Amino acid sequence: TDSDIDNAVRFAEWEAARGYRASYYVLHSDWYYRVGVAGPPSRSVLRALERIQRLGHEIGLHNNAITVALRTGRDPVEVLHAELDYLRRAGFDVAGTAAHGDALCRPLGYNNGEIFSETPRPNLGPPERTISGRDPVSGRFLSCDLRPVPMRSLGLTYEANFVEKRYYLTDSHGRWNRPLDVAEREFERRNALMMFLIPPAGWAFAGEPLVTRP
């Protein structure tokens, strides 16, 4: 649901009308999520998520906990635990997360999914380490200690980027990550699960005005 919770609801309605069930991962650090920088989700977000859930879709968390920890000085596990608690107390049985590819990830060398002991990224460094560096936008020095924990300790059962035998197709940068005809041929050769990552902000529906959003 990056950047556009309203379009996420429209997507959910479109899918439900055609018999599709999807997973919607709400980004807890996005501009629409809460008033201010801390505290529970806003009432408007909770209403949108309730609508999506009533349509038969799963509500998950778009995990940006390491990024929030870097920007605030908090512990990343505490950040994730707090967000899960907010959503669960609001009536959403969150069982899974999808790591958010934040703009800080590449320059500071981390993946938000590294918060879990089951999903290490050896190419980025040891599971337990200090992540630090300068924010390329503000120039501020950021740092946090990474100490991964098991998913079950947070009541979670999966991380979407580590689902086994997945074939991944996304339009997260405004275009598909591979041509659709190529994806079709490749998928036919595999015994796999086709996984689509579709941020709703990049799509418009009939009659919807194009509005500049933050």
C-alpha cells in the first residue's frame, strides 16, 4: 500500500469483484499512516484496512523497522513489535510481513527483512552487526544495532520475500521487472508460485482523477 491507501482500497474492491484474494502490506512509515511520528495508525487508515479485510484479503505489515530505527534511535525489534501490536489490537491478525525497499537500504547496506533470524542476507554482512552511515539526503549520521530474532517471537509465520519456490514479478518502479511474454515462458518451465508485487499508487481506475500526492 505504498503512498496511496485510497487506491489500495480500490484495488481490493476490483480484485474481490473478480474473485481474487490478495495480501495487502501496510507501510507503517508512510505519510498516510499516522498523525505525527509515533503512536497508533490513524482512524482513516484503520477504516481502509477494515474495508480491505472485509473484502476477504489478508492484512500484513510492510516492514520498514530497521529504517525507522536508524532515523529515530529506537531498537528495530521494538519498532516492529509496536506496529504489530497496534494492528492486532485493532482487529487485524497479522501473520506475515514484506520487507520494504527503503531509499536508505542501498546506501547503508541492509534489507529490512534482516530483522528475522530466518532471513539473513549474507551478501550485506553478518546477521548481527551495527548498521551505520550518512543519510544521503540530510547528511545526518545514522546508526542502529541489528540483533535478529525468530519470526515466531513476534507471532509471525512468513516473510514474503522468502516464500519458497516463488516466481517474482513486480511493477514497483513503474514498469514490469521483466517483459510479460518472457515471464510467461519462464513461469511455464518452473514448478513455482507466481508472486506479483503491485504498489497501488502507480495505477489509476476509470473516472479517477490524477492527483499529485506527497
